[in-house]
Amino acid sequence: MIFFVTGGSRGLGESVVLEAARAGHDVAFTYNSRRDAADAVIAKAKEISPSSKVLAYGLDVRDSAAVERVGDEVLDEFDTVHAVVCNAGVNLNGLAANMSDDDWKFVVDTNLTGSFYVARQFLPTLVRNKFGRLIFMSSLGRNGVSGQANYAATKAGLCGLSATLSKEYARRGITSNVVAPGFFETDMTKADMSESNKDFWLKYCPVGRIGDPKEVASVVLFLASAGASYVNGTVIDVTGGLDWAP
Ligand SMILES: NC(=O)c1ccc[n+]([C@@H]2O[C@H](COP(=O)([O-])OP(=O)(O)OC[C@H]3O[C@@H](n4cnc5c(N)ncnc54)[C@H](OP(=O)(O)O)[C@@H]3O)[C@@H](O)[C@H]2O)c1
């Protein structure tokens, strides 16, 4: 299969890229600004699976024209795409009363609008193939987290977007699902509220530990597989059993 993964240069997206390569798939993935990080992921993927074609594309998902351009480049290079993983995301935390227009817009444009642009870009290809897997990276935070009004709204929005696509395109062989991770140590969580989040997680998560990014990637790979053909319009929590956040 051919995967398209946004935000594959670091964190959870990197893990999806590497696990897809490990399973023998080809992967086109994007980064926003860190070409160095993307190159390092390509090198790791080559080591894991020398026969997989793994290429990186610079893309700011907030820019619909750029999504179109990169989408065309990927289709030129790979011929087609089977699984689209809308993973790129950011957070910019603050209490709602103090949240600026810019902070709201930055997160909504990246997490929600960017994911819509990417899904829309590849839908004609998936329809033509009569096969497709749309996978959106939401979060436990979709249920609301103090200090993350913008982030939580986008993560809930992705569930509505995916549920809609799951209805519009299921009869064309396309499924649409959401993966909702809990707490994983990546640059995103290291940068903000790391220690308090970590303490909370270790105290209340039934599994008693922070997740390994591979534990998200394996769920993404399952949803992309032929075996997941009747899994559609759902949200899979990957949280070690914790279903709330403060
Ligand atoms: N980590 C967690 O515990 C956790 C929990 C729940 C949900 N999630 C979700 O999982 C996804 C990945 O999170 P992460 O922790 O792996 O984040 P991360 O380590 O901060 O990586 C973010 C990725 O998104 C890319 N990106 C950022 N802004 C972009 C833009 N405007 N256009 C295109 N790409 C952009 C980055 O590219 P560059 O490398 O070029 O900057 C990077 O590849 C996000 O959607 C996040 O909300 C994470």
C-alpha cells in the first residue's frame, strides 16, 4: 500500500511512517519546516525497509494551494495513494478568556482545516481506486482540557469531519476513522505542561505508564489494512484506558 502521512517528521507521525515502512508499505510524508528531521526519518526508514519507497515533502497544511501542489507531486511520483493519515498538529495553550484570535486561528487552521484540505485533496484518487483509508489523529483532549479550548475544538471537529466522510464515501470502498491518543512523549508534549501532565497520567492511567508512539502507529496500520474494511466512522482511543483529562 501507499501511505500519505502529514507531520511525519517527528513524534507520532514519524512512528506511523516507520511502522508502515516496516510492514513493507511505501510512504510519502510531510514536514512543515524541519527538513533535517524529515531526512533523519527517511534514513531510519531505509534502514528498516530498504525496499520501501519513502519520500518527504515540505508542506504547511494551512495552505490549500500548497496541499494541492504537494498532492499532485505525490501522485506523480507514487502513481496513487491508498491510506491518508492526517496527523500534523500543533497546540498553543491558554485559558479561553486570554486566547488571542491568532492563537485560536493558528491551531484551528493547522489541525482541523489542514486535515480537511488534505482529505479533500486525495478523495478523488481514493474514489477512482474504489478503495481508501482516511485516518485522522484526534486526541483524548477532544472531550475538553483546561487551557486547550482551541486544541480541543479541533480534535472534536476532526471526529465530525471523519464521521461525515465515513457516510459520504463508504459505498466507494473508503473508510474514515479517528485515532485518539492519550499521552505520548513527543516534542508537542515535552514543550508544554510536560511535568504536570506526566504526573497526572502516571497517577490516573489504568495502564500506569505513558504510551509508546508505536502503540499509536499499530492502530493506524490496522485501520489502513484490508482487515479493517468494516471499521468505519469510529473513534479508537489509544489512552491506556484513561478517558478523562483535567
Ligand atoms: N503526543 C501526544 O501525546 C498526543 C496526544 C494526542 C494527540 N496527539 C496528536 O498527534 C499528532 C502528532 O503529535 P506529536 O506529538 O507527534 O507532535 P510533534 O512531535 O510536535 O510533531 C508535529 C508534526 O506536525 C508537523 N506540523 C506542524 N505544523 C504543521 C503545519 N502547519 N503543516 C504541516 N505539518 C505541520 C511537524 O512538522 P515539523 O517537524 O517540520 O515541525 C511535525 O512533523 C497531532 O495531531 C497531535 O495533536 C498527540
